[in-house]
Amino acid sequence: MATIKDVAREAGVSIATVSHVLNNTTLVSEKTAQKVLAAIKKVNYHPNSVARSLVTKVTMTLGIIISNITNPFYPEVVHSISRAAAKNGYDIILTSTNNDEEGIAQSVRTLCKRKVDGVIILASKFDDNLISQLTEQGMEVVVYDRNIPTLPVDSVEIDYEFGISQAIQYLKDLGHTRIGYIGGAPDWLTAQKRLIAFQNAMSRYGLKIDERLIVAKDWTLRGGFQAMNTMLRIKSRPTAIVACNDIVAVGALKSIRRKGLKCPEDISVVGIDDIVLASLITPALTTIALPRNQIGEVATKMVIKRLRHKGPHSQKPYTVIFRPNLVIRDSTGPPFFK
């Protein structure tokens, strides 16, 4: 069985340096840390994590909080987090809030009980006071899709204004002027951001916003189906819609088919996320693609960087903003009826 001495010999560093990398007890350069981690993998060294955590109070574990495991967007991001965490010697613990207050509170209790070193929060609906509980426990926290200037947490955000503006410009160029929007739960910050971006894009391109064509349900297939049904009951229905995510867009497509209409001949549909399903359904979904792998990888690097520079924050919390891209597929085309 490999020992810490074997790791030090393979990496060409001292035993103390290996210990510092394993326990985050002293600042070690990124280059040296990567050499040590590579050596650990090569010699197949397995430290006694339980004994080490009792001494160092470091568990080498990251917690992940997501809204709903059934949304395909989250497993793809979690996969990239898991890969980046493992590369740096960390394990992960995954919790889901199930979109309710008790689920959120339970996620926080679980991660506090397990004494994780850092937390990545992918849930949009999350009480800032609970985030404070995590930071007060000494955990480094990175949040997705929100910015909290009053708390010492880093964030990863999406430039929805850019992505949705691309979609509206594309639909206008196709000839669409009557464009609807299906939103998620209105009390969610992400839903609010995406709706505002839609409204701003419509105004930017001189398109009239019909409030009857903005319907908010939830983030599910059923929500998309119900919202589309509502829009189709309007005498002057939309020729195109933007859905708050791909799952909702799929629900809208189901409603369109049930009414005997065709997509994109009768109604064009645009989603947001670009989950794997988007390219597999018929018609293949035009969508605003979010960089899921980059989101997970960058969020993980941010929290690990903070952990390796543990102590009073040497710099203010910072934000990484990603720009999404419009992926054009078969669910959009010129309006047949105007």
C-alpha cells in the first residue's frame, strides 16, 4: 500500500508539502498542488480521510445543492462539478431541495452535519439567511445565477440579456412580430431575470409586448403544456414563443400537437438551456444554449481556490458571467400565417 512518502518521492517534494496539499494547512502553489495530486493518483495513495478530518477539521468534501434532480440541466452541471472536484482530490455530496422550503432547509442541515468544506448552490430559490448559516460554519460558498453583494460568496451568472436578445432578433428576422413568453415560477429569481430579458429584447427590436402572451406557470412539462394551452385560446395567437427552459418548451410542443397545429409552420418555439433532449425530440428544439460544463467547472475552481487560500478573504467576492449562444434547429421558421 502506497504511503505519503511514496507520494512525496514521486512528486519530487517534501512530505510536509504533500501534507499541506492534502490538508489545506499552508498555501501551496497551484503548480505544486497539481504535481502532488498527480502523484497521489499515480501511486494510488489513499489517505485515511476520517482520521485526517478529525485532526485538521478538513473533510475534502464539497456539497452541491440543486433545485430538482429530474431537470436534465442539473445532472449535466453536477457531472462537470464532480469531474473537477475529483481532479483536485475532493469528493462531493449532492442534495436536492425539491423546490420547497423544507427541502432547502434540509439540504443546509445535511451539509452542515457532514461538515463539508465548500458548497456550490445551483438552486435559484434560496434564502440568503440560509447561505449565511453556511458561511458562518466556515464553508466557502459559490452561488449560481444570482449575486449577493452583502455576503462573502462568489457567483457564476448567465448574461440572459445577450442570449434572449439573440433569439428575439432571429425570430424578428424570420418575420415574427407577435411573440409570446412562457415563464417559470414568478417568485424565482431566475424566472424574473429571464422574463425581464425577454421584455427588454422585445422593446429593443421595436416589437409590441402583449401581456396576454406572457404566461407564468412552473418549470415543468405540465407547466409548459398548460401555458401553451392558455395562449392558444387567445383569438390572435402568437406565431412564436420563447420558453423559460427546454423542459417547458417540450410541454409547449405537446400542447401545439394536441391542438392539431404544427411546429414551426404554425408556431415557432425557442427554449433555454440546450439539454441533451433538445436535439433528440421532433422537431429538434431551437434553444439558447447555456455552457453547462463550464458552469460546473468554473464554480468548482472558484470554491477550491477559496479553500486553498483559507482565512480572511484577501479579495472581494467576484463573479464570472457566461454568455449563452443561440442554437438554431428545426422548431423555428418563418410564420405561415401573420
